[in-house]
Amino acid sequence: MKMKKRCCDLLACVLILVQLMTGFAWAESVELQSEEDAFSLWNKEAPSLHTLIDYVEAVTDPSSPDYIPEVDRIATFDMDGTLMGELFPTYLEVILLTYRILKDPSYTPDADMLAFGRMMRDHALDKSYPDDMDIAFSTHQARAFAGMTLTEYADFITRFLLHDADGFEGMTYANAYYAPMAEVVEYLQDYGFKCYIVSGSDRFIVRTFAEGIFDIPYEQMIGSDTALVAKNQGDTDGIEYVFTGNDTLVRSDQLIIKDLKTNKVLQIAQEIGRQPVLSFGNSSGDASMHNYVIHNNVYRSAAFMLVADDEVRDYGNAEKGAALQKQWEENGYHVISMADDWKTIYGENVVKTGTFHWLEELAEDRTPAEETAEQNETAEPEALGSVQYVMYLGTNDKNTNQPVFTESEAMERLRNVLLRHFGGYTVQEAHGGWVDGETEYQEYTLVIYLSDTTLEAVHMAADELLTLFNQSSVLIQANPTATEFYSGQGGGSL
């Protein structure tokens, strides 16, 4: 009986040991499966991927000599060329400014601004920008968007992001991000890393583009900055002016900082307050950030450079990429090859067309603001006779038939759009209704009267309103009319 019990005990121990071994194997397979899921868009043999995984596993293991407490797990990412594309055919913020100067009907550039817009258009395809492009760009950017509220600026960016990305099929600018890098951000966050975007682009462009793609809060997005002012502040210094309930924040025309090279290091130190341990970039503008991370760091650290060497799925250059890979590795950076390391760049349904429509889309015949003002002063009075456009805008959601906004909110949203596009507005409120089956619906409708404008400008405003109010269409009438802004004999007034 004792022998039998001993055998039973031994069998039980063996079973327990088998279960433990199976459990360990199962746990390991779960971990490996988790990593495979985390990097489903990467080629598994990519050296950069193994380097990253090995690093993260070492610094997050409490028993490892390389362990980093979670509070110090800081990772910084450049945006253009690192998290999103920059070759359609140039940087997103350059495209936005070029369109603002050359195509935005609500903006009339002066001669200097118009010349700068044409320079960007003419040199974007071959990247032959002048040597002082970085600062010159940001100073013109500050001036071109001065006076916009933060909401208006975000709306301008958002409307443009809905355009098809030039040089590609199946992708808008809003979706022009590197899908494998989105996996890196999520993977690091799962391991307790706090991820920051540190970009040379305007901070508010970064915020608007990244929202909904990367789970990174606004306060962890650093970029180039233009000074903000209170709308009614005028020339009064901010230390003297008291912000009131009638104020809102608007962009000024003063550049504070261009967040490139060593400025990235300064911004990281000021805004984060901790030395990062991981850094991701793609160009010489990120080298300072990388060097700050990997040198004189109390923790094990690493820097990764992406090289745009994919000539099939993107507009990279394999020869240039090989030269950069050698240079970056000599600097102590790990290299991510877009051609070799990624299964996809933007997604399987995105196709490189090999053709840009940049020059034809930005062809224009604009007159500088100074000449326009002079022409208006010397022009002979025209005989009465023009076209008045009347737009009927419903405010019920096209999918739910429920109001998108309250009536006061709808009027305020409409007001902002009309002021930005036309500088003024005349609106009448109306109420309509219809029956669908046995259900009767009521709809608050806004009737907009627009004179002294063009159908193109009306369509641009309508495009924004369709999105803002989630409408399937708006009714536009073009009515021949005779109009005159009459001030009495001799220009007097009652």
C-alpha cells in the first residue's frame, strides 16, 4: 500500500510537472503570439524589429540590469517621414501653405507671399528649395494664417486632409501615415512607454493630423510654434491685457521657434523634463534629438532612423537610402528600411500612381493684394448687374434625421464658415418639414444670401458645410440680380 501510494504521489508530481512545463510553454507562445500580432505589418526577419523587441524586453524586465522604471520610459517620434509620408510630393505643411497662398479664395496674398507660394510650387517636385527654406517657410506660414482662431485653423487643415493624396490611389492625406509605425507606438505604450511627437511642423498641424490615428494626447505633441494672442488684444502686451469672455485665441504673425535640430533637444528638455530613452526619426533634422537620447544617458537607450528606400510602394530612392543607412549606422543609429522591413507602408489598398498633379492643380493667375487694391481704386464703376447665390442648408444629420447642433450652435458654426470664406454674411432662418412613410420630420434650415462672389467660392464653402453638418447635398440657386452698395449722394449717410 505504501508503494502504491508512493507511485501515485510520483505520478501526481509528474503530472504537475508536465502541467507546469506545458503552462510555461503556453505562456511563452502567448507572448510570441502577442508580439506577432503587435507587428503584423512588419517582416519578421527585419533586423530593426528584432533590435527594438530585444531592447524593450530588456528594459521592461525588473530582473534585467537594463531595467528602466516606467516613469523614465520616454520615446520621441518625429512626424514627417517618420510617422507619416512626406513624398506626395513634399511635406504636408508645405502643401497646406502652398494651397493657402495660391488657391484659397478667402485669402489674398501680397506680392511677397505670392512669390513664395509660387517658389514652393515650382521647386517641390525636385526638392530644390533655397538654403534658407526652413525659417523662410515658417515666417511666411505665420503671416499667411494670422488672425485665424484655433478652430478655424484646425478646420482648414481638416478640410484639406480629406483631399486625395497626390501621387497615390486609395488614400487621402488624412490616412497618409505609416501603418507599421503606428504599430510601434501602440507596442511601446503597451510596455509602459510615454510617447511624444516632436516635429518640425507646426504644433497644431501635428495635433490635427495625429488625432484619431495615434493615441497620443495633445500635451505630448511638440512642434514649431507661432505666437497666439487674444482676438481683442491689439498691440497691448499679454502681461498687461486681461482676457475677457468676449475673447478667443487667434494666431499671430510672429514665429516663436522652428522645431528642428538642436531646437528639438531644447523643446524636449523644456516640455518633457526627462531625457528620452528611445528616439525615432528619418533625417538630419532628427540627428540632434537622437544624439541627445543615446549619449550621456543613465539608462540603456537607442535611436532609429527610417530610410525612404522604397521605389515601388512610395517615392523613395534606393541608392540614396543605402548611402544614408551607412551614415546613420556610423552615427550609432539603428536603421529601418521601408523597402525591406515593412510588409506594407500605407495599407494594401493604397497604390503609387507614379504621377503627380501638383503643378496643374496649383496653376493660378492670382493678383497680389497691392495690385488688387490699386485696381479697385482706379476702376470705373460697373453697371448694375451680377449674380446672387442663395444656398439652402439643412441642419438635420443625413443618417439620423436629427439636428446636428442646436439652432444657436448651428448659426454660430455657419457664421464662422461664412466669415472665413466671404468676410460677411446674410442669413435667414427657416423651418421645413417632410413625411417619410408614417414619420414626419422637422428641420431647421438656414438660407444664405451671397453676392459679389464666384460659384467656385460658393462651392468651396458648401464643401465645408456638407461635412460640418453631415448633409448629402445643399441647394444652390444662382439668380441674376442688380445690386449696389449705396451710401447716398456724395457718399453721405443718414
